[in-house]
Amino acid sequence: MPESDAGRHLQNQLEILIQDFRRSTEPPMPVFVVHAQENRDDDAVAGMVRQLYAGQEAHGTRCAVVQDAYEGSTEVRRAAALVRALSDPRRWGGPKAVYRRYAFPRLRLVHAIDDAVAALGDSWPTPAPGTPEAGQDQRQRLLNELAQQRWRPKNTARWRSGLPLFDMAHILPASLVTVLAALLARSEWYMAVGSGLVFLLLLTVLNYVLPGRAPIFLWLRRESRWFMTTTFLRAADQEESTEVSLLRPVRSWKAIAARAYDVAEALTAGGDFHLQLCVLALREDLRDNHRRWSWDLRGFKRPRPPMLFLPHADDRNGGIELIRAVSDVRSRRSELDPLLVVAAVRTHDVQRLERSVVQTAPVPETAPPTFGVRLRTWYREWGRNLRAEQSPSRERSVLPWVMKIPLPHDQLGPVEEGRPHLRASARPTLARLVWALHTLVLVIALLSAGTVMRADALQDRYCSASVLTANRDSRREQGPDGRTECIGVATDEVRFADWLPAPEPGDDVKALTAGDETPWTVADLEGRITRQNADVLARHAGKYVTVVYAGPLSADTSAGSSLVKGAEELAGVYLAQAVINENSSVKLRVLIANGGVDLGHQEEMAKAIAAYAAHDPTVVGVVGTGRDLKSSRATTRTLMEAGLPVVSGTNSATYLPREFANWFSLAATDEWQTRQLGLIAAQLRRPDRRQYALVLARDTARTDDLYTDEQARYGQEMLRRQGFTPLPQRRYTLSGGKPELRSHAQEICRGGRVPSVVYFAGRVEDIDPLMTQLGTEPGCAGKPLAILTGDDLSKADFAGGGHSVAPEVTLYHAALAELETAATMTAFYQDAAQHLPGVRGHRLRYDSPALASGQTALAHDATRALFWAATRGDRPQSRASTWVNLRSVKIEGMATGTIDFTGAPLYGDRTGHSIVLKKVSRAHDGTSETRVLCNRTAGDTKRLTRQECRIR
């Protein structure tokens, strides 16, 4: 603390100004010039200024003190050298100063130009005739020198903290933008970080290694923007542009080069310009260092203004010229700056500071005021007169920002013990606590943790996700075997084939990849459909419609569920797309949607389709949903509410066309199928005796299967109508994916009422275990038994040896597609041989193993029907128009016959379904023989008769 009474009062006045500065009142900061009234007290005044410096440094004020003499040919040059010394951040602030060090980029730029001029010598910019420099471009000479200096003052550290990051104020943000762009493009995190590091390394090399170059982004630096926009440097006759712009680097660089040349020429002329430019740059740097609304809120974190202490302001260190320059520059500028100067001058130098606020001695009073009161009165008077004193018309108004304070001898003695002194609040500001490094570390830690958690959540929820984003058209769901399934619509890079398990050696699970039973795989078809879609989008924008195939494209490794259905249906959809795009002016784009194993997640799939269709108006309808499940109502309702019609090839649900106007199916309904099987049951009934019949169905209590329940219900009703005595319905369960039929076979075959007809409401994969039990169980083995079943058995390959029937057992089943009769009137098989993978170049027939089940044909025909409705008039239609147009669809020459929806009533059953009734029996050599009893192609509405479907 100051040891004199005058020092204590000056300290109090400084603290009052600091408190006002802290409260954001922006008080004008004078240049306090203190001097002794008597020559003998000059050293005491200088000592008091040093004490003030020590006291402010102890309070945490950023202070600089000038105690050295500086070199220079004139006092102005020495003053400029003094300002240059102040550009060292280490000169400001001791260990108690808050926040980080000051930065002086503007002042350093001025010094860089000054050093370049000094390096070019006295001959620049007018070298002597005949010298090598005389024939050179003088502006280019200056720019070359600045480039060699990297636009920095000479003899300054090139790196900061030993790392090449000094000029990275724009390179680092550019690298950050690169990382964010890579993340938003859903690249892997290591690709994003790697691209950012490579970009950072490239810019670092360009910025530092290449010799003779100006730093990258020079025109975007804050010092360059100040350099080009300050009116202090703008000449009245300036013709070249002074604009700096992010989007015009070349033009900005030319403007900076022109301004640097003008400033360099002015520096060579000497005079006060150099000193005033340095003071202006120092002032602007300090203003920027205390700018409140900066990105780091540094003005809020530095609540105390910077102070410059000059214990001896004289001609040796240029202190007096500095005081004059500060006052002159402030008078020319309209902004306040935070610098507070406290200088001590010797008594004989006071006259060099021409004016003071105190022009005459105050009138004596009865009780003279104390020095502290007088000091505050002088400050208020100085503040009131400041506006007028800066007026250029004011006579002898030279130093309006200087407040001279004469110190009497009695105020320089030791201060009395216990006298109080003021201190501005030292409480940390809110910005220092909240917007600080520790807060940043905490926020980064929280954001990093949140980002990792979000990335994990996205990875766990969606099929394709990066750190920040995800493809929300498809989601991960758990399958029946515990494996993860990808459910939803495949867009962008999502491929459902990538989620299929690979078969392991010795694994007896059937059809894991569908390659076991079809010549193609899901991966083959997805790749071909993707290429077709890419061509449509690239070459036929605005001239296409989009159809979504919704099917089962997952495999259950635990239950032996086959992927053949999904693979065969997808092949039909692709075949229709390939033929349409080859021959139609309006193209077809196909999106693939997966409903999981046996469509177990079809509700989620339907929601994903509806969500996608909401922002893609080209989606006109859905093909597929080919299994009748308890969730089929909700699935169809979701698609109906989205305005999407559904054309199914194989879903035989009876209730869907009766409840939903958007439902169109090529498959004969379960109720109608069982009525046709009744023609066979009638021939098995002997009216002369009682015959028992039994419905054996798979247990669906824990499944979503509704097809089995409908088959069992309609089969039971049919057997009753044909005069059989029905036995109690039996339900078998699955264990490890295999049906438990042994106990049922024992009770059926060993009881007193052995059925002669069994209606099997099960799945194709259960038929072999059933035949095994019936062929070995006493009471049934070797005795005639007829089994009736629905269309699911059409997927069995009896002719190829894939399945067999037990001795004396005859199997009668329905099939949804009559292919043989329609084969002569369709190009389906020639198109399949040309386009489908794995069969290209082969001769295909209706009974070829790859096509015999009819799944591919039905999916193909459904796609063709939906496309026809969506392109009526050879123009793309809206989904609403497509829905309406479907009721006028009539297409001949399809794989299953004629697809005709013209007679389909709203909320009712239509006619004209394709149907086949087949008989499978055991031959003498143990193989199975299949014979078609009767059939109808699609579009044929003539009823089947008992005579036509004779079993013998």
C-alpha cells in the first residue's frame, strides 16, 4: 500500500474508477500526471507511483511499468520503442492477474511493417538510380520482406508453447468444420477424426513450411480487419478497394497489400505518425482484450482496467511524448478505451504538458478541503470539461485527456497508521465462474459422455448410425432366436442381407440365406434392385413411381424358419421392375422393407413405410405383407391411414378385403379355399357309415399366427358340412423349432375313434415330422388316411424328393398359383431366364424348382398390377389416384393368368382367384407322386365342380 497520504488518496481514486469500470459504466480513463510542487520532492513522487504500481499488482490489476530508457534518435522514436516494449504480453500482469495473458495482434502487425521498412534500408522506396533495387517493384520488395518475416515482427517466437499453432485461429475452426461435416455424413468416428487431422496437417504445412508465403487466412485475422477498416489509415484519395471478405480472398489480399505499402511509405516520412499509429494499435488491442461480448466473454472476466505506470516520464524513455500521443489519439477517436495511465514527471517538465484541468487555484475556504476531496473535485471537473476540451476550435486545447495533479510537500509524508483505504470488489464475476476453462472441461466431458451415450443409443436402435446421426427408416429389433434383426425400409446404405446369419459348418438349420433352396440370394437381389433404383433417379427424375416390397427377409436359426418365401417374393418384384424399366417410359423404383422372421415385426415395418411415404410423394403403394398374422389388421390400417394401397400376392386372409378398402390380394381366401377342398372331402365321405374327422393345428397361443387359426376354423366347418363326425380339435406345440407330434399321433391312432380324414392346419415345415409319426404309429401305419391342408403346402417340393408322404396316406392340398395352364400365354419364364440371377441362360418352365411354388409369380403379378394402376395414361399417378385406379386393373398375360380387379366389391370377396387342388400319394418305389386334380387360372370365374376334381 502507498506510504504517503497523497498515495493513499490516489489509490482510493483508482479503486473508485475500477469499481465504476466493473459496473459496466465505462468511465473515461484519464492520464493521471502527478508532479511535485517543489523540485526536492520529485523522487518522492516517483516512489509513490512505484508504490501505486505495487498496490495495484497486489490487487490483481493488469499493470505495466516503464522504468527503462529506450533507444531512438528522437524522443518520438524512443516513445515508439516504449510502446513496442508494451506489446510483450509478459509485461502485463503478475501472478495474481485473472484470466489469460493479453494479446496484441494489431500492434505486432504495425511493428512487422516497421521492421520490414527498416530491413529494406534508407533507399526504400526511392533507391538511387543505377542500383539493382531501382529496377524492382518497390511494393513487391516490401511484400517479399513481409513474407520472409511471416508478417511478424523480427526476432519474435515463431511458435507459441513450442507448437505450430500461433497462426491457427482460423485453421483450427476449419478443421473442426471438416470433422463435423464427416460426422454429419454418418462416417465412422475414426474417419471423421482422421479427415480433420489430415486437413489440419495440410493447412499447417501450407501455413508454415512453404517459404516466402503469407500466412493462410491472413485476410480473415482480426488485425487485418482492423488494419483495413480504421479511418486513421484511410487516405482521402484511396482508389483501391479496402474490403476484406471471406468469399473474396484474392481481392482481400490485394487490399491488405496496398494498405501495407501506404503505411510503410508513411512510416519512412517520420514525424508523429509512427508513434500515433502504435498508440492507436495498442489502444485497439486493449479495447479488444476487454471486449465484453466476445466469444470467451473476456471483458467480463477482466473486471479491472489495464494500468500503465511511468515513475519517470521524461525525454529519455519517451514518456512525455507517449502521454501527448495518447491524448491526441483519444481526441481523434470516439470510442472509450480502458487504459488508465499514471505518470510522474519532474517539476521542470510540467510545462511541456501545456494544459491542465486546474487552470487557477481554487478560492480559499474557511476550512480547506482535504487532498482527497480536492482530487475527486478535480476529476469531476475534468470529466465535465472533457467534451469541450477535445473540440478542435478550442485554443491551446492540446492535452484534454491529461489530468495534472500537483502534490504539495505535506501530502508526501508518511501516512498515519490505521487510516482506511478503498479496494474495489474482488469477487469473481459470473462469467469467470460459468464461462471458464473448468466449465468448458466439464461441458466437454458431459457432451462427450452424452455423445457417446447417444451414439450407443443410436447404434442400439437403428441399423445404420454414426456418432451424431442415424438412418431412421430402419431399426434394430430382437428376433425369435435372440439375434438382432433389421426392421423397416432399406434406404441409403442399409442392406437386409447384411443382417442374415451365415450358416455354420454342420448346421442343420434350413435355409439361412435362402441360397440353400433358391438359385439366388437376398444379397444378389438387393444389389440388382439398388442399381435399377440408381439408374432411375439419375436418368429419369420426375418420370417414375416408387413401390415398396414388404416381406420377411430375416431368418430364425433356432426354429428353422425358412427365408425362401421372402427371397422368392423379392425375386418376383425385381423381375417386374427389370421388365418394366426395360419397356416402359415411366420407370419403377423399388424400396425393400423387412418385417422380420415370418413378418413378426410387420407393425413396426408398416410404421416405417408410412413415415417414409410421408416425405416421399412418389411412393404409390405396397406389395407383399404375405402372411396372415394377428398384427395384419393393425399393419393394414397403418398403411391405409398413410393413403397406401396394398397388393398382396400370397396373403389369404378372409377378413382383410371385407374390412379394408385399400386391400387387394391375388390369393384365394382361406374360407374359399376350404370350400374348394370340400369337393374332395365330399368324395372321401361314405354315407353308409360314420366317419370321424380331426383338425390338427399348430398351437398359436404364443405366436402372432392367424393363418393357422383361420385354416382350422374353416376346415372344421367344412368337415362338419360334409357329414363327418368331428373329433376334438388338437393343437401341437413346437420345441426347439420342431413340432411335438408323437403324443398326438398315439392318441389319434390308438383310440377307438380313428379319423379317416385329418385337416392339417399347420406349416409346410411340420409335414415331414407328421408323416414320420403316422407311418410308424400302430393303428395308423398301413391304414388308409387322407390329409387335407391349405396353400402353405404348395411350398413343399414333393416331386424333387424334398418331402414325402407315409404309406397309405394321401395328401390333398391347395395351391394359390396355377402356372401350367397360364404358361402358354405369358412371357414370364423368358423374362425370368433373362433377368433373375442364378438362372440366366437356363430354360425355365412352370415346374422348374425355382418357380414351382408360385411365390415369385404372384409377387411379380402383384407388382405389375400396382404399377399399372400407378401409371394410367402413361403418366405417374399420385397414391390416391393409384388406390382408385386399382379397381379398374385388368391385365392379361401374367404368370398366373389375368389379374382382374374390376369386379372386386368394396368390403367384399372378389372372384377370379387362381387355384390348384393337388393330390400327393406314395409310389411303389417310396417316392411321392403329385397329380393336379383341378385348377383355375387367375381371371377365370367359373366354379370348380366335384366331377372336375375327381380323386380317382
